[in-house]
Amino acid sequence: VYISCKGDKNDKIIWSDANKMKFDELIKALLEKPYLHLRKDDLPLIMVVDASSIAVGGYIYQQQDSERLILGHFCCILGKCLKARSPTYLELKAISVGVETFKDLVCGKTLYVHSDHRPLKSLLNSKSITQPKHMELLCTIKQYVTEIIYIPGSQNCIADYISRCTSANEGGSDKILKEINFVTLECRLSPELTEMIKNDQINLETYCGDKI
């Protein structure tokens, strides 16, 4: 569409059969619900986590060549007491919730955790932890996690979105987490942009009907 519209605004756009086919394929890809995968025993597991002032969340996947195989997602809304705790505690809480959620998948397997909170990288094997609450979470985490790896926040958009995508934050649309198995996000989504995407999908379904 972009290439066809380049040039003078008064030029006539030639809409060929090839363009129509590509456009229909694009609409179909937007409307399809991606699916989750079963664990492959020959691949390591990677859990990506994030925490916000609302909830902790993330997802677990395996990397097969250039394809990311999503196994599942998790999200846990924080109570009033937990919301006031430090970022390090909340990030550890995200990992703890994740390994407890998927303990049947990760038990006895190689599990790498990706987080955009840099201090976590050294906490796993640290012998100088003085915070009892941190130690409590680490006791659970150490049973499953092989290594915690730092990633920039710009590479952690999906987990960041999941940790904010709750009924408390989205005006009752908690079904989003059940509907979305994998979404590739180039930037952090605002609630307004999320609502626009949902409306666009509804409009596409109404417009296309049985054409796809």
C-alpha cells in the first residue's frame, strides 16, 4: 500500500490482483490468533519477566533457529502491601511467580531468565544478601533458574505489557491475556493504543466476513 501510494497525490493508484492477494494475506495474519507450543526437550527454556506498580508478569519460550516458540504467559496482580516494595523485590517476585506457574515445565531443565533490571544478574549467586524478603524469594528461584541475564528495556516490551495489562489497568479487559498468546511489540503500548488495536480487529472482522 505504501509503495502504491508513493508519488503525486493526484496519480491514480493501480490496484492489481497481486496487491489484493498481499492485502488479504495481511488481514488474515492480523485476525489469526497465534498459538502456544509444546516444550521441546532438546532446547533450553527462557523466561522473560517484568514488574510494574500494578502486577508482575512475563512469558516462557524456547528459541528454535530464528523462531520464538511461546509456551505460556503468566500475570499476578499485586496487593497493596506488595506495590510499595522495592523494584528489586518486585522483579524477584516476577521470577518467583513465573517458576511456580511453570514448575512442571522447568523442573530439572535448563532455565534462563531475562530481565531488564540489571541488579538481578548478580543476586542469584550472591552471598551477601541481607534482605530476608529477598532471600525468601531466592530460595524458590534457585531451585529452578540456571542464570539471570540482563536485557535492555527496549527488548522487554511483551513482558512489560503483560505486567500492565490487567483488569485494574485496562478497564475490565482482563480477557486480553487469555486472547493474546504472542504479540510482537515495537514499543510500549498505551491503553489508548491498545483500545485502537482491539477496535481495528473488530472492524476488520466485520468488514471481511467470509472473504478470508
